[in-house]
Amino acid sequence: MTTLILVAVGGGLAALGQFVFSFALRSRRRVTALNLVACAALGLVFALDPPAAVRSVVAVGFLASVAPLAGTTLATIGLARDRRYRSAALFFGANVVGGIAAVMFGFLAWKSGVTLYHKIL
């Protein structure tokens, strides 16, 4: 239960940070920089191997929430640590390519009018 609360605290701080960053970071370069800095910080946290409570707040709660790519990177690092390199590569690739495809699908489905809402009415 304590871990859950720590992750929630980190996630809450990340949500506030993301809200502030959304107004400050208006360019793709800055968003990319934020993702890369968060991923680098995530790598540093795992290299330092802090206690579970610190890792819960900083890595899982804050960093994985403040930058979308960091959460995927966190899971990929876990697979790589277990020496499951093929699974790590497939997981990461599927999330990146699949995420882009899902965004395109949602956008195109809405723009073409093929939505559940329109089908019901």
C-alpha cells in the first residue's frame, strides 16, 4: 500500500509538471528534449539502484508519468535487465510504432466519421 501511495505522489507531481510544461514547451524539439532528459534521468535512477521507496516516487511515479516515452523505456529496461533482449526490442518497437499507428487510426476514424457514436445514432 505504501508503494501505491508513493507512485501516486510521484504521478501527481508529474501531472502538475506536465501541465506546466505543456504551456512552456510549445515545440517538438522541446518535447523531444524533455523525453530524452526524462529517459536519461530514468537510466541514472536505475544505475544508482536506490531503495524501492525512492525508485517508486522518482522512477515509476514521476519520470514515467512526466514524459510518455519514459514509461515505455522503464518497462524495456526491466526486460533488458532480465536479459530478454529480443522481448525488449519487440516491446519497445511495438509501443512506438503501435502508438503512432493508434494515434493515426483514432485521428482518421474521427475525421472520416467512422465512430461508434455515429453508428449508434
